[in-house]
Amino acid sequence: MANSTLEPAKTAEPRATKPSLAKALQSIFSKSEEPNESKAIAKRRRFVMAAVLGTLSVNLLMFLRFFFPRALYEPKTKFKIGYPSDFGFGVDTKFQNQHRIWVVRNTEGIFVIIAICTHLGCTPDWKPSENKFKCPCHGSGYDPEGINFEGPAPRPMDRAHVELDPEGQIVVDVSHAYSWPKGERSQFGDDGAILHV
């Protein structure tokens, strides 16, 4: 009998401890999961807000860009190149890349050749060893004064307007060109086509 009374007591103890341990573990895990879950939700909200604000910002910038013109700013057509004493006899190529011109000084004076081949618009190269301009595209050749003598170029290269400003510097205006059309009178002797110095 003693054994029978002891046995129910032993079996009752483990049953009572198991549910309380399970409840305790459940409460620990449920408390630790809630902050992690709320942090994850907050991260998602921040990400969504950042995406929405980023999209709106980009759209606002595109909207504002609409009000500014998409213009190409061409280089100036009128500019100073220095004093006549800065140029010696021959062809000076230092303005070829920046302004696409050559400054030439000979016994007549100083003139500026616009470095555009009259065949298809390529930029010829100055060949000092051959004393000529040679177009790399189709082989047109020009003498030091820009007059064509070989290749398919139909006429000499144009010259830009040159004049002296009040300070004595040479001012070049490439928007005002002097040409020598085939079979017509040459404009190379006109005022502004050459600077007599």
C-alpha cells in the first residue's frame, strides 16, 4: 500500500513540471521573437520609403531638367591669337586643335587659313618636310597659301577674316570667310583676308 500511495505522487510531479517549463520556454521565445519581428518590419518600411523617395526624387529631377535647353555650345568664332611679332615666316600650327586654323606669314603679310578641306571637310595635316598641306581622307594637297594643286579638292581652302584690335593684337573671325570659287575671282586680296604688316 505504501508503494501505491507513493507512485501517484511521483507521477504527478513530472506532469506538473513539464507544462510550466514549456510555458516558460514559450514566453522566453515569444518575447525574443517580437522585437526581431518588429525590427524586420521597420527595416522593410525604411527600405520601401527610401525606394519611393528615390523614385520621386529622380522624377522631380527629370521634370526640372525639362526646363533647361539642350543646347550645344559651339566655340567662339571671334578670338585673339596674339601680336604680329609672335609669328615668324611660314605656317604656325599651334591653333589647329583649339580653333582649327593655321596662321601663315609670308612676304605679303599674315593671313589665317581655315583648316577644312574643300573636298569633304576633313582636316588636312601640315607636312613641313614636303612644304604642303595634305588631306588624310582622299589625298588632296595644298601649297603653304592653301591653294589646291593635287587630289580631288575643287578649290583652295578658305581664309578667315583678320584685323588688328586697338591693343595691336590679331583678331580672327572664322564666321567671315574669304574663298576662291572655281572659275571666279579670288577674294584672298580683299581687305580683311590678309593683314599687311
